[in-house]
Amino acid sequence: MKTVALLLVSILTVANGFLPSQSQQLTHRRLGRNIPLPASSNENEDQVIVVGKVILDKYGDPQTQESDANVTIGGGGPQAAWGACASLAARDLILKREGGHWEPKMDIILEKPTPPKQSVTFLAPIGLKNWTPEMTQSLNELLPMIETSILVTSHEHITPTINIWHDEHEIVHWMPVNGSFGEEGADGLWRNRPSAQDILDAADDCGDNITLHAILESGDNPSGKGLDALPFFNSTLMSRVSTASIEPIVFPDDTGIVSHEDITEVRSLIKRVEQSLSDSCKSKNDKKLLVISPDRPCYDALFSNVDHAQINKQKSEFAVRDGASGSFVTDLIIPSAKLKTLDGTPINPTGAGNAYSGAYAACRASGSSIDAACLANAVGAVVCEYENLPPWSWDVLQRVAEAACEVRGKVQI
């Protein structure tokens, strides 16, 4: 049976835990596929589908930023797609298993100047009011390893633009530009784009075992009115999902505390996805997994008081992103990889968490939680070593493999 890892990468919040009625109609336009998805020829071949947000990033503190600052493609979706591709390629092309650990293949034959494309499809919503052909080209250049790209478009909206910068503690700060998170921007564009049907169309040739991963900006003040969560509650789509994986995004206050209102919504979302996944099981023997990959402040808030009893750890697997400390999976610490930068500090950590989540979900679908976490930590570290997304090269994949071996060697089981 072909395994499909379907990564739904989105930035949204769910208001009060309610979704609109089925009768609400939403329309959108869609660009055709850049490259046709090939027909299935190998039942064991994995297919990863990344459904993500694209945001235009203007790097630098807006107080000191120049008016003509460069705009780059960001938003979490490209980073997660890159992470999925890099982790799978490093694992399958560079690494070999030696007992309980990995070693890089010394006899690898580099038949091509660049690594092959991966079986990954990327879908993203974009607003055409401020989108240009040059931006499409930039996106393709960021993700040359992607097998297929599908852009779900709207002529009535803009693609959100933000100022983004980091403080001395590597904390991300951002500010929307020109109403980018209003009705004309994210709040309108992200409503049910892509829809469950878009995702099903993309997965049409991919078999029935889908791993569905989402980066969801959760809380009590939603962008897109929570309609990006609709695919998780579509019975047709969920019937094809064997593993659901979500990365809930909430922003702590200046003291690092996530508000009660925000964490209540995260708990509600987790419970509802658990129930939707459970309802989709065809029999009592049909085992499905829910993976949650929050950052440390979100995780701490989830289990900070008696309310955490609402979350069943027997139904969910937690892979917790912990910044420079690495991560932990089912309470097992997964150390970080040492950065190979001049001073050992990140050049740009933007998107490293998204890359981690994409890598973890893709590798967990066909491997153990420890191996997936080691590869994900390695991918996150390598992303931090570059100003933008790393290039798609054998050198970068070998660096990911090297970092994964380093991390695996430090894990104490």
C-alpha cells in the first residue's frame, strides 16, 4: 500500500472552537499544476503533500528598515516542504543503518550534479493583487526539489506581507504590512484555501494511507475565521488519513506565558482532531496516530493545570520543539546539533521550527519517533545556518546527514 504524507501547513486560529455550517459556500480560483503528478507505478512509494501558507517577508526591524528592503518568500509552507524533502533525501540517499545508529554512506555515487526531486507536492494559497510572475519564479527557485507545485489563487485578495525580525534572544517578532491580516489579506485569503477537495484532487493518484500535517496558528482571535481547519473535519479526506500531525502556533506574552484563552483553543482543536480521526476508523483494529508538535511555551501551557486532563496522551504523540535545546518526543530529550557557523550562532532561525515539523511528519510516517526527531533536529539546525532556505545540493544533504548522526549519538535511551 502506498504511504502518503500530506502536510497541511497553515497559519490560522480557531475561534471559540466552532466551525461554520456545511451550507456556507466559499469560492476560489486555482492555478493548474506546474508539473503533472505522475501516475502511481510503485505501491511502496511514499508521497508527501505539503499544503502551506506563503507570506512575503520584509526582513529587519521596521524602526530601522529601509523603505526599499528586499521581499523574500516565507510563511512556513516553503520551509516545511524543504524540511520534508531534505530529511527524506538525507535518510534514504545518504544514511545507512548500522545496528542502533546511522553512518553516512561512504560509497554513495553522485550520478547527477544535484540531488533528485523528491516525491513531494506543495500547495499554497496566494492573493494575486500583489503577486507577480517573478514571485512564482522565486518560489520555484527556493523549492527545485519539489515534484509538483499547485497555487490556489484569489483575484480579490493580497498575499500577506510582514516585517519580520529577531531580537538578541532569537525571539521572532513580526508586524503586518498594509492590512495584510485584514479581510483583503490573510483573514479572507486563508478561508478554506486550499479546501479538502483541493487536497483530495492533489492526492488522487496517491493511494489511501495519508499522513496529514498542519501548522496551525491557534488562539482566540483567528485569521481566516478558522476555516483553514476544515480539511481536518472532512470525512472523505480523513477516511484516507492514517496519521494526523499538527503544529499549533500561539504567541506567548513578554514573560513567555501563553494566555488561558489561547491555550483553551489549542486544547479544543486537539480534542476535535482526535475525535475526527477516531470517527474515521473503519474498525476497532484500525489504528491511527495523532502527532502534536508545539513549541515549549505552548506545551508547558497545555499541561500547566488540571485542564490538561482533557488531552489523552495515549491518543497523541508529542514532538516538542525547544529551540536551541533541541526537542523532546514522548518525554525523551533529543539534543540539538552544533551549528557550523563562524560563531556557532544562527544566521537566520526563521522557519527552522516549520522545517522541523515538516521533517518530523514526513519521516515519522515511515519510521520511528526517535529517528524522525533526530532528522528533524538536524534539518532545523541546517536551516539556521543560512540567510534563506539552504540550496538543494549534495553538500547540504550530507550536512543534514552529519547533523542527524551527531544528534542520534547524543540521545540517551
